[in-house]
Amino acid sequence: MDTDKKAILERFNKTVQHWIDQLNDYSLEMLQQRPEIDSWSLGQVYVHIIEDTTFYVEQMKAALASDNLHADKTMHTHAKAMFEHGGMPDMALENPFNDINLRQPESKHELLQSMTFIKAEVNELFATVDLSTANGKTEHPGFAFFDTWEWLQFAEMHMRHHARQKKRIDERLFPHLNNK
């Protein structure tokens, strides 16, 4: 694995571990509290990250299994800009799949177990598969085509994007946590 790709995986691991570690700061009741009636609770943010990252991992696997399918396809120009910038813009992004009534987590253990599983699954995938010849791509519903590494980068950028949302929720509801 070359240095850039190793750094992508390390960044993913660091970011997902940060979300895992921060679960210790909250009770289930805190995680289920909405800062506004029309916004997600922190628990719903976790559920969203888990559901989306699970989808991204499936896309990583599909891109690997697709051999060179869609290898000639590219991502949209606004996605390219995100990747060049190394992150998503600091603003709410429209997503027709996001539901304000996304389910609340049933337990902290559910969130911890799911986040830990995702981290382990990604690391196992990248440790056991020869990615040097992986050129296949799958389609993101809004950003066009990503290869396996781009899906991993996107997953990490997506979690960092929601870290800003988490900070806003913390500032509103839990200022005593000092916004870790």
C-alpha cells in the first residue's frame, strides 16, 4: 500500500475512532435529545453516519468486485472540488434520502457496536484484498463514480462533515462538554 493510500486508511481510522471514543461523554437520553424540533439528535447523527458508512463499505466491496467496470467514469466536478479540498463544505447539504424522523438509537451499545464493526470491516477489507489493480467504480447517487479508495475518502470526509454538526449540537445542548 503506497503512502497516500495508507494515510487515507489512517485518517479513516482516526476519525471513526474519535466518534467511538466520544460516545463515552453521553447518556442515551442525551443522545436522543434534539436541539430543535426540526433537527436531528446526536443519536440520529450517529445512526445516519452508521447507515451511510455501511452503504459506502458495500460500495467499496462492489467496486472491488466489479473488476474494471466503470473505470472510465468520473465523479462530478463539485465532488472533485470536495476531494481536492479534502472535505465537504461547512454547510448543511441537501440529501433527499435524509429524513428528519430518522430513528433514534435504542442504546449506546448499539452505536458503539455498529461503529466498531464498520471500523473492523474496513480494516479487514483493506488488509486482505489486493487493491493495486482495483480500478472498478460504483455510482454515488449525487456525485457520480467513485473507486474503492475514493469511497473510503468520502466516508471519512462525511464523518468529519457531521463532526461540525455534532459541535453545533454540543454547543446548544451540552456546553459543559467543552466541545471535544
